[in-house]
Amino acid sequence: MDVEVEEELIVSLADGRRLIVPLIWYPRLFYATREERMNWRLLGGGYAIEWPDIDEHIGVDGLLAGRESGRAWSLCGAG
């Protein structure tokens, strides 16, 4: 599995699929520095991705289901 965080969050899965989601779905990543975004690790053999510097944890099952962070809506003024 590989993770890229630039304009979007891109997760390349071991089976060849690539998940691309808007970065605004994860405000902690959106506002993180480049260094913070690059410091990630897999948890539990790949069930989740963690960015320890910003206390962000994103489950792969949530990415596959298209779930965004609940914090995303507060940035848009909704919810």
C-alpha cells in the first residue's frame, strides 16, 4: 500500500486499485504541513493509515465506502 497527500488523498492498494478522495474530507490533513502529511504509517497490517503528528487515523474500509471525516462539514458551514 502506498499513500500520497498533495491536492488529494491517493491510496494505492495492494490489489492495484487506487482510491482518490478530496483532501477537504480530512481537515487535519488539509491543514497539515508537507512534512506532517509525509509522516504516515500503516496500522494493523493495513486496515488503517495513521498520521501521528496530527493525530489522524483513516480506515481503509471508510475510504472504500466513501466516508469522509465528520469534521469536513464544519469547514463548509454545513452540519
